[in-house]
Amino acid sequence: MVSSTHLVIADDHPLFRDALRQAVASVLTSAKIDEAGSFDELTALLEQDSGVDMVLLDLSMPGIRGFSGLIYLRAQYPAIPVVIVSASDDGSTIRRSLDFGASGFIPKRFGVDTLRNAIVKVMDGDVWVPPDTDLSSAADPDMARLRDRLVTLTPQQVRVLMMLSEGLLNKQIAYELGVSEATIKAHVSAILQKLGVESRTQAVIAAAKIAGDQWRQDTPAPQ
């Protein structure tokens, strides 16, 4: 492994971040390892240095709605491998993670040795999932079509959809993202068109479907 390897561990549990850091450091002894406890912290790190070699991402952390963080990272930073490290490790979650572009999936229940082996595999360009994972179950064609629509969203549109799911108004989203309300309205219109829906509520419901119970669905406020 090269000495300049740079990884980011994104998880909101400090103890698990520390365990993951030790696992990574035992394999990549001279790697630079940054940590993020929220999705905002992660994006701030990547904006400062997009030369990151890998992101280890938890599916459940502040600022993320299910697979929204993964979708955003794959859209904004397609060259950076993202490995999901999650306590939710059923076959459907693992398959959807891969469908959305993850380079691997490591269940949190696994020990340090497995973490090390998985990280080495992904750094070598392979995709790693638990050996006991069953990815053969038939895919839902409606879900597949919805997934294909979601991945057409731009990074900013993904962020807007995440905020719609939190029930924020256009003016609140505009304030958070530092853009005009007209820009947000344009993003919302594009999101509805890309998802093939007619309202903000339908967009949030569509996003909730693809993420299961991990993308919290709040009722969007009327505009």
C-alpha cells in the first residue's frame, strides 16, 4: 500500500470510529485517517481534500436519510470508493448499497480481522461483501426503475431531496444551502421530473420506498 493513502471514517459513534481507525491503521500503517461524526463534517472534509482514497460510511448518522449519503457521494465524488459499514446487514440492504455504487459492505458485527481483510480487498480494487450474503433474490422491477431515477439526480438535487424529507420549506432549504429560493424551486421541479412524480410529498414517498425504513419520511410542508 502506498504511504499517501488517505481514508475518512464517517460514523457518529466515537468508540466505533476508534475501533475502525485501529483496524485501518493495522493494515495501512502510514495512512492518513480523518474522522467525521456527521454527514456535514464528511462533506466539509471532502470539499477541503477530494484526493481521498476511500470513505468508510455508516448508513445511519446525522444528515443521512438511508442511502442518500451514498447516492450523494457517488454523484459528487465518483472516483472515491465508498465502503458501507453498517449494523443493518440484511441481504436487501447490502444489495441496494451495491446498486447505488458502494465498493463494499462490512457489517458492524464482524471482528477486526474481517475489517482488515475487507479494507485490503477494496483498496486492491475488489468489491467485498460478507461471504454469507445472498444477493440472488429477485429484484423488484418497480424498485429498480425508481433506483435508476434516483441516481440521475445531481449532488445538489440529492441534498435538496434529503431536506424535503426532513419537511423543510423551500426558503429554509435555500438558507441552508446558501442559494436563492428560486434556485431551490428549480431543483424541486427537476427532482419531480426525474422521479416521475407530481408533488413534493410523492417525491419524499418515492425516496422512502427505495431506502426502506432508513430514510425517515416526514410530511413535507406545503409551499
